[in-house]
Amino acid sequence: MAIHTLDASLEKLLQGRNIATFGTENPDGSIHLTAVWYLFEKGCLFVATSSRTRKARNIAERPKASLMVDVRKPATERGLTATGKVDVITGDQSREINHRVHSRYLSPAALSDPKVGPVFAAFDDVTLRLTPACWITWDMAMLDAQFFGGQLGRNAGYMLPMD
């Protein structure tokens, strides 16, 4: 379902520590997809990356992207995709945001380890800020109820577990 604003449950989903898929357009028109860590703040999605990555180079040429989060855990089979304009943040502001992104996924011990924290900080020299123009959301429990009469949720053996 396409929407323009998020409700509290979808904002909570984005606050979770999930891996997202970030999509940009390559010069030949094909789509570049990559798994990313992200931060959701003030209605925007932030991705820490190196200015040398394909996604950063694609954004420099075509400043639009999509970011998808799909959560498949018992009682939370929901997801969303944000699409919109992306701008590149650099300098001190980027370092500050990137530290917050890294802090969502790395423990304090990892961040303070000279072989880990500083390496991430040095590699990720820019931040990509996606400002969503549109959200596409899904809720597998709702789809199950609507199209299958709840059969998938009621019958534990119907859906095979994810690896």
C-alpha cells in the first residue's frame, strides 16, 4: 500500500536494528542493490558509506534511491520501501551521523577497538540522506487474512522457516 506518512508502528519498525536493501540506478539503467545499515531520524533515512562505492557514485549522477526493510520474525512480518531524493552529506556532519549509524549496529567494545571502530569511521566518509517522497508498506498477517482467510498464520507448517 502506498502512503505518504508513517504511523507509529512503522516508525517503530524503522527504529529496529535491521538490514536494509538500498537501490540506486547504474549508468546503464540497471539497478544496483546493496545491503546497508541505516538510521531513521526526523523522517529521513541515513546510510553511511564510502564516496568510492557504486551507490555513492550513482547518487552523485542520479540523486534518487529506494530503501527497503523487510522483517520476517514471528508476529512481525511487515516491511516497507521508501523512495525519494537523496543528497550527500560530507565533513563533520557526515562523521557525526555515520557514528550514530555505526553505533546502532556495533557494540561499544567494537567501536572502541582500534582495529574496528576507526576503520569504519575512515572508510565511511559520506552519508546518503534519503528524503522519502513515498512509502510502500506491507503486512503479511493482513494479506494472509484478506487473501487466504488466515490459513497461513493458523497452520504453523504451511510456511517454511527462513534460513
